[in-house]
Amino acid sequence: MSDLVRITDVAPRDGLQNEPGVIATADKAALVRLLAASGVDEVEITSLVSPKWVPQLGDAEALLDLLAKAKPEGACYSVLVPNEKGMARAMAADERAGGSLIDKVAVFTAASETFSEKNTNASVAETIERFGPVVESARRHNKQVRGYISCVVRCPYEGDIEPRRVGEVARMLLDIGVDEIDLGDTIGAATPETIEPLLFELIEVLDGRPTNTFGNPTLTLHLHDTFGRAADCVREALALGVRSFDGSAGGLGGCPFASVDGERAPANISTSLLVRTIEDAGYRTNVNRAKLAHAGAFAERIVMAARLSEGSA
Ligand code: HMG
Ligand code: MG
């Protein structure tokens, strides 16, 4: 098995969706470009969800059009899409850019019914139904499809989640044709002890297929880092064969619909810590750590400036 590990930076999407302050579109574009220049394999640049639900990313079209002006050679851009309307917006932006701006779309559901309702106003089965036309459109446009499953270890509303349930949802996503399953530890509850049975379940569901038709890993781990155990989970996952991880520059992030009792949802593992953990464990990444640190510092700066101007720092 290869020792090269794929890194996706989700800061422009997961990192900025939960910020109280408004980040200028030009700053978001600058962050995406710095991340692409750092050598991460993919940048999740925004969400094409309802701007009423996530106003922080309501400038998605403007951002996409700005990024279309100069996409760096070899960059891979993905966007979060909840339904057919989001997919139409994605493909319209891609068409305005000449067809090669967006490489991947990410649909998202959950292993918890309550979280699914709170996050998307739909049951898990309803979300899968919504994704059918999204996947069909992605196939027509030769775009990859990532399928996120949230709350793979614990749900903020339902408590612990059984690996078997995550496996069932993964099968539903694979049945409609997603190329990659991304396991979201939405509230950062995972430990090596809980990650192990979960990964065994997924390895069985994926039937020993480590890569998809695009040559990328079929399984990704998306860790939030609440109790400082995310790096331990990365090491455990590497040992079990996982070769794709998400991180967030500056350790920003959190799903607004995972906040309970007014507490901000937990942030993602920082991509710098992620890359350091992977490389210290003897694996390789394509990332230039100095350039990544620069992108992380920029992410922290724009967020802090917005928080200060909102009076919420
Ligand atoms: P809904 O209100 O049930 O949808 O929302 P609807 O179909 O009834 O439409 C209501 C309104 O939204 C209509 O507009 C639609 O046109 C509009 P109106 O007639 O009121 O003016 N609408 C849209 N507008 C723009 N783009 C769209 C779109 N769809 C409908 N795509 C919906 C359903 C899914 C849209 C809503 O619940 C939503 O946008 N949810 C977003 C949730 C979200 O972004 N959560 C954070 C990301 S997930 C996450 O962070 C977890 C992850 O990181 C992994 C992990 O950590 O676990 C991925
Ligand atoms: Mg997340």
C-alpha cells in the first residue's frame, strides 16, 4: 500500500461557515489560493447551500467567479452541495469558468436522524433521495462525488452512534454512485478505541477497494479536534490503511447545526498538525509545510479581524 497520503483543506468551507464575522470574498479567494499553493491535494472552497441557512457562505457565486480568473495548475477544488438546486449553481459557475473550475462536489448526510433533520431539514433517507440527481449530473459533467457522513462516532443530540449504522449509510451513498465516503467526526468525539471498529466496518463496506475510478482513495477521515485526540485517531487510521484526511488551516471550523446550549461547534484538526502527524508517522504528503503555515496564519488573521469588528473575539 502506498505511503502517500491525500490531504484536503476544508478551511474555506468548514472553517468559515461557523464564523460570526463576515469575511470579505477577496480574502476567501486569497486563502484558497494560498492553500492550493501549499500543495494540499484538494481545497473545499465553499458551500452551495441555502444562504438563509449559512449566510457566511452566501457569496459562493462571487467567490467561484473570482477563483475562475486564475485557477493554479494542478489545483483540485470541491464544493458542498445539498440538493439539485446546489448542483445547478455549481455547474452554472463551472460553465461560466469554461468547465474546469469545480473538480468535485460533496453531498452530506448523517448517521444520526436528529442531526440530519437539524442540518438539512430532511431525514437520512430523504437526503439520499435528494442526492440521486446530484450524482447523475456529476457523472454527466465528469465531476467526482464525495459523500460525507456526519456524527460517525457521536451525535450532539442522540449520543453514541454504532459503527453498523455508519456502514448502512455508507452503503446507501455507494449505491447511488458516490466515489468517496468521508467520515465526519462532527463534534470531535473520536478516540483510537472508537475509530478502530468504525474503520473495520467501512473497510468491509468498501469491499477492499482502496481507490475509486478517479484513482483517489475511497475513504477519507474528517476529524474535529475537541479533546486533543484527533492526532491519535490519525495515527490509528494510517495503521489501518486510511490514506486520505481532511484538515482545516488554522484549525478553524465547526458545523453551525452541531452547536448545543449556545456553545460553538468544535473546530477541525488543523491541517498543519494533520500533516506533521502523518509525516512523523513515516508517511508522505504533497504539502510544503512552510507554505501551509503561511496559509494557516492568513486564515487566523482574517477570522480574527472579522471577529474583532463584530465584537465577538
Ligand atoms: P429547506 O428549507 O428544507 O429547503 O432547506 P427547501 O427546498 O424547502 O427550500 C427553502 C428555500 O431555500 C427556498 O428559497 C429554496 O429555493 C432555497 P425561498 O423560496 O425560501 O426563497 N434553497 C436553496 N438556495 C440556494 N441553494 C440551495 C438551495 N436549496 C434550497 N442549494 C437545505 C434544505 C438543505 C437547502 C438547507 O437545510 C441547507 O441549506 N442546509 C445547509 C446546512 C449546512 O450547510 N450545514 C453545514 C455543512 S455540513 C457540515 O458542516 C458537516 C461536515 O463538515 C462533516 C462533519 O464535520 O460531520 C460536512
Ligand atoms: Mg466538519
